Amino acid sequence: GAALETPPLDPPPPPIRIAANLPYNVGTELLVRWLTPKDWPPFWQSLTLMFQREVAERIVAQPGSKAYGRLAILAQWRADARIVLSLPPGAFTPPPKVSSAVVHLDALPEPRFPADAAILSRVVAAAFNQRRKMLRASLKGISPDIEAHLTAAGIPPTERAEQVSLEAFCTLAREVAKA
């Protein structure tokens, strides 16, 4: 069946390592589902997945880079992620129009920094939804006291999302949760 519509099978006993060349049009959605289960640690120990090169770069991106965003935070909050192989279009028959890369993710036993998953997801989504705006503007819908929360988290309210570290986003999520 379609991977996005088929419920996962009962997983075999651990350790489970998933290796897949996912269809590029659903690869990100499947990765997000595997990174956001209700309970952590997940049923899988590692993921080795092929993506379009630009998506792979977004998964492993660091703050300050153009590729840094929600996917990097989501992946790096709960896993160690790295690109292990890059492939040109000519490696496939027929060759696609894009380059590819294989990303390996090892699940962490617990998230890298404490934060409520739902609040972190909401904060990060709002921050990167308008990534060129200052955080005080892009996050104003999260809380009426967002500037105070940003300051308490050690983040200048004039900062832009792509400059904020994973740890700082987790700190901000904890501050918002207190309210």
C-alpha cells in the first residue's frame, strides 16, 4: 500500500534499523513521522535514508546556514544525523534531475535538551514560517508575552529564526510552557 496510508506493522524485536531509498515526494513526511512518535525512544535504533540532496542538507544544517530550519531542529533534537554518501544523478538509471544523499540518523535515548515536543514544534513552526522576520514578530501568536519569554531564554527578540540554536529553541519552549 501507500507508505503514508498504511499503518506501520508491529515492529520486530529490537534493535531495528531502517534503511530505505524513499520516494522523494514522501521521504520528508515519513522521516517526520519516525522522529515524532508519541513515546521516545522510538521503535527504531537507526535510520539510513536517501533523500534529494537539498533535503539531506536541511536535516544536518547548523544555525546560521540557509538550510537550517524546522527539519534540522526536529532531527537533531532526538537523533545524531549525518550525511554519509552523496550521489550524482548519473548514479541512477534513468538519471533523475537532482542529486541525492544518504543520511544516517542514530536515535538518542532521550531528546538532546528537555522540552515539551508539542510546544517545541509549535514554536519552531511559527519561527520558521516567517524566517526573515524577527522572532518577536514571527512568534507573537505563540504568547502575548513573547518578548519576555525570548529574553528569559537568552534570545534577543530581534534575532531571526535561522540564528537560534537547538538548545535555545528548547529553552524558549520551556519558558513558553511555564506561562
